[in-house]
Amino acid sequence: MSASADSAAVQIRPLDAKARARIDALIRQMTPEEKAGQLTNLFSLPYPVFQKKLESGIENGTIGNVLFVTDPAEVNRLQKIALERSRLKIPLMFGFDVIHGLTTIFPVPIAAAASWDPQMVEHSQAIAAFEARAIGIHWTFAPNADIARDPRWGRIVEGAGEDPYLGSAMAAAQVRGFQGPAIGTPGRVISGVKHFAGYGASLGGRDYDEVNLSDSELWNVYLPPFKAAVDAGAGNVMSAYMGLNGVPASGNRWLLTDVLRKEWGFRGFVVSDNNAVKDLQKHGLTPDLPSAAVRALDAGVDMEMATSDPAFPSLVSALGKNEISSQQLDASVQRVLEAKYRMGLFDKPYVDEEKATEAAENPEHLVAARIAAERSAVLLKNDGDLLPLNLSKLKSIAVIGPLADSPGDALGPWVFKQNKPKMSSILAGIKEKAGSRARVTYSMGVNLPPRLRPSPFVSVVGNAREGFATIDDDAGIAQAADAARAADVAVLVLGEGQDMVGEVASKSSLDLPGRQIDLLNAVVATGKPVVVLLMNARPLDMKDSKAQAILDIWYPGSAAGPATANLLFGDAVPGGKLPFTWPRNAGQIPMIYSRLTSMDPINADKRYWNESNKPVYPFGHGLSYSSFSYTNLKVDKPDFVPGGSVVVSVDLSNGGKRTADEVAQLYIHQRSGTAARPVRELKGFQRVTLKPGEKRTLRFVLGDPELRYWNAVSRTWVIDESEIDVAVGGDSDAAFTGKFRISSRQP
């Protein structure tokens, strides 16, 4: 699998002459106020004063786009105001955060990345788009293409982890899923890749804090997933909140114009993150809101997203003062109108209210969500082959933990109660699977503690544990231990609640919240077999727990119950792999597999005097209920010439007794060059299904995209003359057993 080849899909093609003429005629008729209105995207908030402002703005043409409306009747009501009461009758475009599903909820994006299955991810987002478009949504603010190398950052849940190659593959797959082969494909929505750029590298993993990235990191690590999304045809890019190397991203002309438009050829429209234009004043970049609007437009922001009282209306006075040109303003308006035209809004602006809810009722959607959850799970540990559990040999199962009977938590963040998401609990899934064959008992064990600072999104997301009775932790731990003693096996569902990860959910440690580790230790001390099901989006510190098996189920979504039960009892086989390195504790952060060799590579795991800094689990780690072996690695030629290719092949065999999936990962290491290179870099992967005893020869193609890198000294992409080591295996610890030479240098 080649991320570069896969992501180079459909660029945004120019409109035909008829469409351009229609848009040009509209722009000529528009007043400056109406132009600024097309560049404004406002929340629909359920308060009379906001609704009055919204409706008035739509009627007078000063609001051209609306977000956070998912009621088809309300979509049509607001659209009717624009089409019957505004002067130019330009349709509204409706946006919404469809991150990993609308009504049918799929595993969170970090979990989807753990599947290492771009085709599955594309299919999942196509279903999400279908449900969204059916109720009148035209545009989603996804995918999140941010690389995250500090798991304390709450929004790690929305991306694909630490690696740019995997991140590029996942970003491109999501764009294709949301948009289809072209913008305007029936049943699809515009994909808004975010947050451009570097947001995942905020200081200390703290949301909204500044980002300082070297030239090498920016080009080699943080920008590639965005480039892959643009190459895949993303119709929209969202500019980030934070400061990038001293300049806030939403006022950064080099980023939004020089790189995005001039170098990458992006033809869509750029929207700011919420209130990011107004926040340029808070950053200290501009003295007031009017100058913030000018700075953002000049940088390359086409549309302002704001909760209320946007800054872009002040562009009208800026035009009168010659602080911006009419050409600048018209160019942004044209991009927005082109998006509306591509989506068919000028011809079919209304949603069919009678058919709107049918899309979410398709039973195949829930089947797809279950399969996605099964394919995303990662088996971290399985001592003594405890998993899968054999129901024919079990009489009783103790299900324990504060997340076991919480279907809302299993959905994960960015799921909104107004959309009535489908849900199921882990406990319900286990009970249904066990049926009459085994007795299933349940003990909550301990409480999940409340956040010190409550989530600001609880009003729209809801409280997943609302109505849950609190218990005394000491008594709950004792009760859970008793339940484990009385059972043949204990299954603990531990982790972080829905509100403990996501936006404004950064965390200073990787500890399990509350007294979950005490609960785990007490159950392990009973001597009964213990399975831990982790519900999480970041690595968690298990404190050297002696639990025999650990299965990372992430936040599995609507089909959490049946998917987890299938994995637990062997009807599905885990095949996922970690999309990040799993450190021992927060003190080791950042910890990445692709570090530079340093001047003392032999002691790389001995940097701390008090403990090893080797990770608990390496990047790409994931076990199976079967066993795999890699043999006969070959490189088809000894020399590579830039512009050509080299083929790496390896034999993969299933030596176990179950049909199972393995993710074969190809890594390279450049031994020398004009800059120091990482100890290894992912440059290919394939997820394959093998029957017991089956052997298959896998082929990986390496070319210029995989072998070039950004050189911070020459400030250009280079391919160096060098020996290249090659490894193919089941994780990033795979041994280098092949090599070839790049025989000439290419700047």
C-alpha cells in the first residue's frame, strides 16, 4: 500500500463555462455587505436572540452559511428564508461536525487508524456522509489530519496518531469516503480537512497552546497528511486556532497562500476554526477586530466561522478604505459560490423531509459499524492465550468496571444527542453472546471521577453517565473482587469516559482516572484469569499490571456490544495495530519510533537513570489469535535511480489454527545523506487475511515519494545517495534483513 499513490485521487476540477458565467453574474450583482455575508459561517444556537440575528442575517444577505443544524425541517425553514426573502436568493450551505458518524457511530478516528485499513475507513465515512446528506448537511469538518506525538493532547482521538505515512493514508481515505469521486456526488458531503497546520504539536499537549516546529518536522511529519488530503480532492481546509512558529495559523499567509494554494494548488475554500479570526486580536497579532478580518482574508482565509458577532462584516469598511481589494474579496466569494454550485444547491436546495430519516435506518450501516469496530481493536497482551474465551468451558463471567454498562461512553466524543445516536453497552453485548451458556454478573467497581474542569460540550453531547448511581469505591472494589472469585473469568472494562478525551480534554498524565488501577489490582489478586478491555484514545499507564490479557477496543461506536463480544469469544479475530508508540508513563513523552539515531544509538533505551525508556508497546504493535511469520525478504534490484522504483517482496505465513488478519509493515532506514535520518520510517503496509497454513508473497513498491525528504539546510526535497536498509514485519521492531543503494542524488 502506498499512501502517496492512494491519496493522489481527484483534484478539484474547474467549473464549466456555464457555471462560471452564472457565478460571475451573481458576484457582479452583490453589494460588499452581501459578499461579506457569503464569507460568514454562523452557528445556529437555540436561543431567541441568536435565532433572531441568524434569521435577519440570512434575509438581508449578511449570513450565507450555517452550522450545527441537523433537523431537516429547520434546514428547509432557514433555506426558505434565503431563497424567498433575500435579495439575490443565494442558497445556504449547512455544515456540521460529522467526525465518525451521525446516527450510526463508527469507531473514533484514532481507532479507525488502528485498523490500518484505508478501504474500511473510506466505506465508514461514506456511510456517515450518506446519513448526513440525507438530513440536509452539505459539509463536514473532517478529517482531522493533525499528527499527534503527545498523547496528553485530547484531540489525539480525532487523528491517526504519530506517523505521517499512516496519517496520509487515513486522511486521503476519509476525503474519498466523504466526497466520493467528485464534490457533489449524490449522498456525499464536502470534506473539510483540519486543522491547518501543526495543531497536534501544542506545548505540553495543551489544547490551543502555541506550536513551535522545526522546518524538518513541519515538512516531513506534520504537512504530509494535509497534502495527501488536498491531493485526494478535499473541497475545504480549516485553518487552525494556534500560533505556528510565532504566527497564528489563521493569519499566516505563508501557510495558507504560499504553501496551500501556490505550492500545492489547492482550489477549494479555506474556513477558519471557530472564532479564530476574532482571536487574532487575542493572540496579539492585530490591534482590533477589523484589522483581524483584513489579516485573515489577506492570509488566505475565505470564510469565517464564528459563534456570533463575526469579524468579516468589517471587510466592507476595509474595502472602502482600500485595506483590501475588490479582487481579493471576489476571489473568496467565488470559491464559496463554486462549492455551493458543485453541491447542487442552486438547483436542489431543499432536503426531502419525509425521506430524511430513512438513511439512518439502513441495517447495513450497523453491520458496517460492527465490522469497523472489530477491525480496529488491538490485542496488546495475551499471556497463556487466555483470549479468545471459550464459552463451552465457562460457567460464569464477572464483568466489572465503570465503563462496562455505559453505552454513551462507548460512542466516544464528537457524538451529539440531537442526532439520537444508536448505542449498545459492552455488558449487553457479552450477555447476549453468552446467552444461557454462562452466567454473567456485573459489578461497577469504582466511580469514574468528574473532571476538575467540566467539558464545555456537555450541553450538546450530553453526559454519558447521567443518572448513574455513585458508589463507595472501597465497597465497590471489595464487591468486584468477590464477583471475580465467584466466576471462572473476570472481564474488566476500564479507561477514560467519553468526556475525558477530545477538544478541551487534554490531560497532564496517562493514569487511569480515579481508582481503576486499585480495582484492577484487587481483581488480579484473586488469582482468577483477568481480561482488560480498554476504552481509550491515548496510551494509558497500566502500572505493570499482571492482567493476563489486554484488548484495546478504543471507543467502538454504535456496535460496541456485539463487536466486543465477537472479539472476546473468538467470532472475530483482532488484527489492528497501534498507530502510536505506547510509553510507560507521561514522563517519557514525546516518544516516537522514528527518532534520529543520535550520537549514542546503542544506549537509546537507557536515557533515564531510574528506568528504561523503551516503550511498553512499539508503534505498529498488535497481537492475534493466530501466529504469523515473515520469511524470504527480497529486493528486486541492488540500485535505485531517482525516477525509478524498487520492489520489496516477502513471504507471509499463517502458522496458527485460525483465519486471521495481519498488517505487514515496511520500514526503511537511510544510512547516510545530507541530513541525519530517522532510525526507521514506515513506507508501506498491507492488511491481509490468511487461512491457517496459508502463505502469500507480498510486494511493496518504493519510489521517489517514499525515498525523498525535506532537507532543512537546502530547503528543498532531496533524494540522497545512500544505502537503504529494509525491514518488513508485524511492528516497528521488525529486523532489517534487506538493502539497496540509491545510486545518484536528486535535489
